[in-house]
Amino acid sequence: MPLRSIFNSTRECPFPTDVLAVVVEVQPITSVTARSSGEELKRRVLKVRDKSQMEMEISLWGDQVDCITETTALPHVYGLTALNVRDWRGARSASTTKSSQILKAGAGLLSAEEETNAAEMLQWYITTGSNLSFLSMSRGGPLGEGAPSERKPVQEMGIKEIKDKNEPGIYAFIAQVRRVYWKPRQPQQQQQQGQQQQDIYTYAACPSCRKKLHSDEGNEYSCYPCNTNHVTPDWRYMLLASFIDSTGSLSCRCFADMGQSLLGFPASEVRCWDTEKKEEFFDWHSILKSFFRVTVKAEFDNYNGEQRMRYTALRVDALDAHGFAVLLHQQLKAAVGCVFAAAFVASLSTIAADTVDATDDLFKCVQGR
């Protein structure tokens, strides 16, 4: 199954699949303690890529970790069967099962057709693929040496059109921030119960596996998957933002780098601000910024027995005054023809720049209120 098909699949996770892909990285063996039995298990993570320009992490377990080692010559194509695909906060990865097979291309273990496909894939990766940008399922961002322009861009749509489609897939839109949800829904109830207000836009992540850390009463952090204690957390964004354009509004989740691209500050810095500065930043400054080009992944989610569409940001790019003017020029040119657009575009940069200046002045007024 191509990696992009796994990424776009609407099947309920976890689900089984087979993969034929190029192994580009082999990580060292780590030990993980099973919660149910307390048994210590060996784990090794591979990074694989294919012609669909997707990258996925695959975990090998138990004796399977010795099938591919750090000394293995890379890149090389492998067939991995009976994998279990899981989804965690919009990021997908796969793990081997007891019935999984790890088949090296060229060793006579694959079928004739698979060997042919494997040879073509390896040749493609060596000559072309290694220079392209890949989309990681685990991070939702572009990877690799190649420029983003080398990937086929996603066509922008209006928010209303995206919501009316109501179909899983990858979409892009141009919009402004309407609201960033950073407070609990019932802060007054928390205060009445004597609870300290919790940040709902960040989480403590393990620096190694990026999974959520668990804290005890003494604020000591532990990572269950890595089986490590006294971990120094890597604070990452996990926020919900509402975007708005001329056609409607859409809420999507922004994790890690997507949150930082949206807000402009690292999560470790923002969480240390006092309440007054946070209110000023989230309730005023964040919504007065210019336009963003947002690429989202849409997928169905079950909530209280009801199926609804869930949107997760894969890429968030701020548009400056010039970039926004160019965008308007392209849209105008497509809509009314190049003659009128060429005459009109000369004023767009000035208008966009004035808009940015007006926004800055408004924010200064808010600061001085």
C-alpha cells in the first residue's frame, strides 16, 4: 500500500497493511516496558519513504529489531507485511506484529513483480527522490533537502467550499485567525473548586519520542514508551484555532511547529508569561495578524457516537504584505483577465502594507488601554 494511501485512508485505526518502501534511516534499539505484563521489549524505529513523497516511521519489536541494523547499507527497499497502522493526534505510524515479515529486496524473498517495483523505486530515490521534499506522517511537515516548490501544491479553496465537500483529504485556504482557544471552558468553576488554571494549548513532550509525558505530584516527568524517568520536558503546542475568510469559518488543531508558525513564539516561552500578557497576546495580538495560508488534513472522527469532520493543520505560512498582494493579483487575474488585473495590482501592495500598519497601530492602542 503506498504511504500516501495510508496517510489519506479513512479506515478506522488501527488497521493492517503491507508496505514496499525505501528505508532511509535506522535508529538504535531502545527498551520499552509493557504496561500489562511488565515485560521489557526491544524496539527499533525505521524511517521509510516511497514515490508518493510521504515518510512514515515503522517500529520493529522483539527479535525483529535484528532484521535491519545500523550497519545496513542505506537506502534500500524492503517489503514489510502485516503492519499495524495507528493514529495519534493526527500523526500516523506503523508497528510490526507477531506475523509480520521483513523482506529485503534483491534477496529472492519478494515476488517477481515486487522485485521489479523495488528496483524501480530504489533507482528513483537515488537519482531523484533523495533531492525532493517529503511529508512526514509523524510530524505533518515537509522534510528533506528539496524545496517545497518541488512538491505539487494544494489548490486553495474557500472555507465554505471545503466544509461543504465534507470529504477526507488535504485542503488549503487563505484566512485570518478568528480566535485561539487557550483557556479552559469553565475557568470560573475551576477557581471555585480551588484548582489552578491549566494551560490547554501546550503539553510536556518527551524529547526522544515526542509522546506526552506523565507527571507526578512532585512535577517529575516520566516517559512510559521510552521507560525513562526524570525527563526534562520539551514543551510543544497542542492548540485549537478558528480561521475565517469571506465565506465562513473553520476550526483546526495546530500541533508543535504548526502552532509556533501561527503564533510566532515557542511554546516554552509563552507558557512562562503571566496571565495578563497571555490575555493580551491570545485575545488581541494573535487575531490582529495578517493572513495565513493553511494546509489541513480532513478526516472523520467519532465523538459521543456522532461522526464529524476533524481538521488538523499540516502547514501554516504567514503572508506578508507583498505575498498577500501577489495572491490577490493571481486570484484577480484568474477571475477577470490579465488586463484589468495588471492595472489594479499596482495598488494592492500599498493597500496591504497600509492594512498591516493599521493593524500595528490598533494593537498599540490596545496595549495602552
